[in-house]
Amino acid sequence: MALREILHFPDPRLRLRARPVDAVDDGVRALVDDMFETMYAAPGIGLAATQINVQKRILVADVSDDQSAPHCLINPEILSREGEEEMDEGCLSVPGFYERVQRAERVRVRALNRDGEAFEMEIDGLLAVCVQHEIDHLDGKLFVDYLSTLKRNRIRKKLEKQTARAPSERTSLAGSAVNL
Ligand code: QAP
Ligand code: CO
């Protein structure tokens, strides 16, 4: 188990599209465990592999108060959406900023679990918003993309100013992509 570094907007690696996992093996399970550890330590309620510079279609989420409802979704797919919901969203990759975003209120998703077994679930409320937010990450999309250009640029400038960049964040896009 290890804590992983979380990339911050506007890091271009957050724009990469994650590829499907073809076999849920021990390497993938170790990655999932690191993702839970990193999310809980933050603390956060959701984390996508893209945020830790791994381009695999994996997300973890737990919207409980006491780490009692962990969800691991590998190769998640939204099968159907219903209704509309507006919620204040934040993101571990956009620290300190929260803005209202509109999403589907209820979604049916299909994914593989940590054991590689397919499952489906119907979710609503915060978990549904979180899963939609995390699937966006796997497609290189961030919640700030739903805001006005003005708001997004303000957030970008503030984060660029306050982020003392770690060396790994300065490496080139091509040279830094992780392919486990
Ligand atoms: C996505 O986000 C989400 O700014 C998960 O300073 C969030 O876990 C979906 C966090 C809200 C729906 C609603 C953000 C922690 C955590 C921050 C997170 C921060 C520290 C965000
Ligand atoms: Co996020």
C-alpha cells in the first residue's frame, strides 16, 4: 500500500484518456488499494486513476462518513441516466474550489469489481454525482469544464500561482505517462 501523488489542474496529464483494463490481476488490485489509501488520506470521496497519473479506467468512491461504503469500479459504463441534479462539486485535483455542476440525478452503471466480476448498480444522490465526476476524469474531463471560461481561468491562475510545483509535475507529458 502506498500513497500516490495527486495531479493538480491545469496539469495536462489530467487531459489524457484512460484505457480499459483488460485483466483484473494483482497489479490492478494493488493499484486499487493505493487509490483507496490516497483517497481516504486526502480526505476525499472519489478518485480516478487519471488523477494519480495512471491511464487505466479505474475509479474508487466512498461517500460515507466512516469509510464504510467503499466502491471500486473498473471499466465503468453508464447504461442509463435519469433526472437532473445540481450540486456543489469539488475535486482533489482542484483543491480549494467548489462550484455548482448539473448532472443526472440517478444512473445505472456497469463495471468490474476488484475481483474482476461484472456487476451493475443503480445509484442516486451524492454517489451518483461522484461516479459521474470520476468517469469524466477517465475521459480527461474536469468539473471546471462545466463552468464559464472566466471562472475556469480564474481557478487556473490561482492554482498556478499557489502550487509550488513538485519535480514530477514538471516532466514532459510523453515522458511521464504511467503504463503499468
Ligand atoms: C468528487 O471530490 C466530488 O478542494 C470527489 O481542498 C466532490 O473527493 C463529487 C477535496 C463533490 C461530488 C461532490 C477537495 C479535498 C475532495 C478539495 C473530492 C480539498 C480537499 C474532493
Ligand atoms: Co475530481
